[in-house]
Amino acid sequence: MGILKLLRRLRESSSSGANLPSADHPRHHPNDRNDIPNALADDPPATPTPSSQFLSHLSNHPQTLTRELVQPYLSYETWLRKAFARGDAGIVGLAGLVPIYDGHQSTFRIRAIDRLTANREKYLMPLPDDKLEADCAPAIAASLDEYRRNFEAFTHGTLAGLDWSNVVVAGSSALLPLLSRREDVNIRDDPTVEKPLETYFQTIASASDIDIFLYGLDSEDAAITRILELEAAVRKNQRLLPGEGLSLRTKNAITFISPKWPYRHVQIILRLYKSISEILTGFDVDCACVAFDGRQVYSNPRGITAIATRTNTIDLSRRSPSYENRLWKYRNQNFDVFWDCLDRTRIDEEYFRRFVEDFMDLSSLKGLARLIFSEAVLTRPYNGYWRKRYLKKVDDGGEPALTPESGYANHDIPYGERFTADKVRKYVERHSTGQHLFGTIQVVAVEGAKPGKKSKDELVGKVSFLKDDPGRQMIGSFHPLSEDDWTEMAYAAGKGDTGKDSEEND
């Protein structure tokens, strides 16, 4: 290793810079020299292949656990997270990413080997057998053209004709059009359905909005200009005249409110990213690591692993206040959860079943306890109204109902057939406790709230963008938390209200 470091220093001192190692796996590709700055705090860990070839790596090892194959790539992603947190310059925008439709998409298939060999007690909210995908079945839409058709149906044409410069759609709004069609949702053969593909996405994602992220812009003014352009394109597709659309500004996002169903709300995240890689590296839930830039669909090895196994893996270093809610959200898209450290012998599961039956106060449920409670909800006979009531109570406990992949929303923005833009405004005004500002895009993005209103002091003047300190950027969320309290409530349940109470009782 000392010789390799010496060679690296010699290469860095070269005036031409030839053969500078790539940030994406330098030991394998010494000529890919554009991914890494001249000086970083540490060397990136090696991986068996470049991240861009991860699909081929999986297909070449069909009998090896996916969770084992992805480990070196997770180490590399952790290195990337630290590099972005330090503000290192020079890492290319696609470092660590996998282009899905690059000719190898046919190899992207369901891998059942992890589920068949793992201890089933380590799964949270496990999928029943009738919702499991068959081993080696296609995991995604077969082609980029099919993905585009799915995306058009999911968005109801809201982004048609968009200039995609410095813009990606990421998270669930990029993921759901990518996934293979669910066998448990059968709409395609219903002759009474006028637009079966749109109806399919309204069925599986009835409350999802469209999350847009900005990257590669060098100033806040450029970002505001881009937001104004995006709003104009969206409103044109919604058949609204300039200035007719209603927008909502909060501290962390601007939302173009849907004028009526089935148009979805479009949310612009108020953070400036350097690259698509930085966006996906910051996401907390694995399967959400999907981005569409209008030309290609990208994920990373962590996202590929989740999609191939239909399982999200707990990573407490990525946990935020909305982490468990989003794990539940993706459980409803047939992604269960795996945590190798789970010890079910310490959980009083009967306590959580009684909790569900009596429908006790949910505001105190946090961490693992919330996921155990969600399991109990899933064991009840299906009742759509009851589940919505459960989700509403969870959200009343402090978590927003509509939260994009990195914790940006702090308001419940309703969506559905009965909600026009005016009804959305009235609902938010009546229920929201956070600062917010409604108006045209000019009002919310450029003018802002008038000075002097204490209830809107965070929203005065033109919009500003989040600037993290390096420590907080290690987690993509606005609300990173420690792991100290994650299991405490679940393991203490039935023995006292909290772990502290249990100790006192002992």
C-alpha cells in the first residue's frame, strides 16, 4: 500500500496529470482520471468493478448473497458521502452511479437468494408469499421507452417537453415508473378503465408528488431562474395561464400545487447539489436511490440491491425523523426491511398487537418501535380506511404525510380527486403549524413574505437555499439523528414506558 501511495503522489505532481486515479475505483481503472481532485483526505476503497458495472457484477455471481456483493460498494459510497461533506471538488457528477438503461438492463432481475438463506426473524414488515416476486423475474421496465411511457403516465404529462438542464426527478417519482408491474394490482385487462397505465399509478401511488432536485448551478439567482422556468413549463402542461398557478413556499421546499386531480403536486427541494451523485448519496432509504434526468435513469449499488431483492436494509447512520415513515411508505410498494441486528426475543410483540387493537396514542412511538407497530397493522385484516387512519395518527405524532427522500417536507399537502388548489390552500392554512406562504411563483420565490410578520420571518424576501455544515451533510436529511434511542422503546415496550422507566423500576 505504501508503494501505491507513493505512485499516487508522483502522478499528482505530474504537470500533465496523466494516469490520475478515478474517484470511482482507482485501483482498477487508473486512466479514468476525472472523478477525483488532486488531494483528498484519504484514498477511496477498492471495489471489484466500477459502480457503473454493478449490474454485470450481480449477474456474474448468481449464487452469492446480494448483501455480500454490495458491501465494497457501500464502503465506497460512505467514502463519497464523506468527500461531499468535506466539500471536496473535482468528483464527477456520476461517481458511484449505475446507468440502468445502458444495454445491460435485461440482467436486472429479482434475486431471491438473500431471502431464501437469511434468518426470516431479521425481516421487519416481511412480505407475504403472495407478494414476493419470482426469482430471476424482470425487476424493472424492459426498456427506456417503456420507462418513459410509465413516467408520462405517473406524472400525467406534467413534465412533458421539459428542459432538463440541471434538473432530476428523484425518489419514488423516479422509482415507481422503473419497477416491473405488480402482479397484485391488475388493471391492464379491465375494459372499463380508459387509461389503464395512469390508473395503475394512481392506484399504487395515490398520494405521491413529484420531487425535483437542482444540481450543478453556481448561484442562488441561477437556481431561482431555473425554478421560474420549471413552474412555467409545469403550468403550461396543466393548461394554466402564466400567474394562474398556486405555489406554496416553506423553509425547505417550493411546491407547485396541483390545480386539480389527477395532476400531482411538484416539489422543488431548496438545496443546491453539485451532482446527481451527491443527491442519491444523501438519500436514507435504499430503494429511493433512483434519479431520472430526462435521458437516463440512474441508481447506485445500494439502490440496485434494494430493487433486486425488494428489500431495504436498515442503516442507522442515515436515520432521520421520517426514516421509519418512509420505510413504511415503501413497504406499501412491496419493499420489506432487513436488519441483521434485530433481536426479536427482546420485543414484546403482544404488547404492540394490543397497542393496535386499542389504538393508543402513537405520538410517543419512535425508531424500531414504530416499525414493530407497523408490522402489527399489517397483520390486521385489510381495511383501507383503518390504514389511512393509522397513517394519519402517525403523522399527527410529528411526521409529515408527504415527505420526499431526504426529509424536506414539513407540511401535510393533501392530494386526491376532491382537492382543488383552493381546497389545498384552505386545508394547509387550517392544519399546518409551520411557516408557509401561498401565492404565485413570483410571490413565493422572488418577493417572499413581507417583513414584520413574525409568523413568516423565515420566508421574508427571495427564496434561499440550504447550506449544510460538513457534519450534517453526512446525512442527506435536514433532521439527522443519532442511533442511541432507535431500539430503546421497542425493547422496553411492555416493561415500562421508556428504557429509563424500566431501569428505575428495576
